[in-house]
Amino acid sequence: MTVYELLSVVISFVAILLAYLTGLQNHNHNKKSVRPRLAIRFHLRGSKGNYGISVKNEGLGPALIKHFQIKNGTVIMEDVGDNGWQEVIRQFNLSDVKPGYEIISTNGVIPSGGIVWLLSTRVNEEYRVRLKNVVENIDIKIIYESIYAEKYVEYFRKR
């Protein structure tokens, strides 16, 4: 084997290695460019015209919900559907307030920029105080994934 043949083999190997490393770097960049980021917020100042608890996807990609949990002391409600929210409303004696609520279901999706009002009510001082009592006594946990199946967890008031 001549020197030129050996050099061509080495150069070919280096080119293949660089192409592989570039592909890995692009894959990692693609994962980051579609990463969801859920933020659970309590709105006590009437922001957006309501008092309540919202979940917003502030990331660049959709969030696939894998598990949703509300904990009130020792009572845990998982994958809370309509009956779960009715139980929260009953536990905190909010039936007369008639709060609105949205359901986050397992395998549901919150798109990038999407917002879900978990619990909300009209702007009213009495309702604000009562809703504050709810927020001070519950924990919320959401497990979600990106489109690349990377798992993330978001907590609200984890004690």
C-alpha cells in the first residue's frame, strides 16, 4: 500500500467520523428545538380576567401528558377527570362559586403556547380569598414528554 493510498483511507475515515459527529450534534439540536416546558401558575391578581391556576406550555414543542395528579393533604386524585374536579370543588366548598375548570387527560397534548385553566373563577374579592385557600392547600404534579419521548416533571407547591 502506497502512502497515497494510506492517506486516502485515513481521510475517508476522518470524513466519515466528522459526518457521524455532525449528525449527533444535529439530532441533539433538534431535540432541544422542540422541547416543551410547562409552567403552572396561580393568578391571584385577576390576570387574564380570572383568578385561578393555569398550565402554559412555554416551550417550543408540544407536551404529551403522561400523568396528572392533585394532592390535598392525604387525598390524592390522579388523572383527574370531571369527577376529580367536582371532588376538589366539593372539598373546598366552592360549589356556590361555580368555578370553571379544564381537564388535562393522560395522552392529551398541550401545544406550544397553549394554556389550560385548571381552575378559574370570575374576578371577585370573596372568590379570590376562597380560591387562595385552595391553592395554599393543594399540590399539583404533571409528568409529560416531548415528541422525542424525553420525560419531564412539573410541580406546583411540592411540599
